[in-house]
Amino acid sequence: MPYPTIDDLPESVREHLPHHALEIYRAAYNSAWEQYDHDGERAHRVAWAAVKHKFEKNEQTGQWEPKADEA
């Protein structure tokens, strides 16, 4: 199902991503949900790919940060 707000995202996503990455995830998920006939698993993969396009996980801190060319 699509997510009306960031607060509706799964806790496993909310607790790991910064706010802007959550916005990207939600928008990508909701778009993919519609585009791929309500396929939640596929929408999840699309959403993570969208986040990884703009953010990367810092190996030292474990935190998601904007990519250097996106800052």
C-alpha cells in the first residue's frame, strides 16, 4: 500500500534514513506502487534504488549521507 506520510513508512526504514532520504523513499515507493500494479516488493526495491542514487551509507559511522556530488 502507498504511504501517505513519512510517519507511515516501516520502522525499519524510518530509523535508518535521514529526513530527505525518507522523502525520496516515500515518493519513489508510491510511484512504483502505482506503476507496477501494487507490487509492494518491487516498489520497495525501486524506493531503495532511488535512495541509493542520492545517498550512500558511511562505512565508518553506519549513517546514510548525501553523496559527495549531491551535497
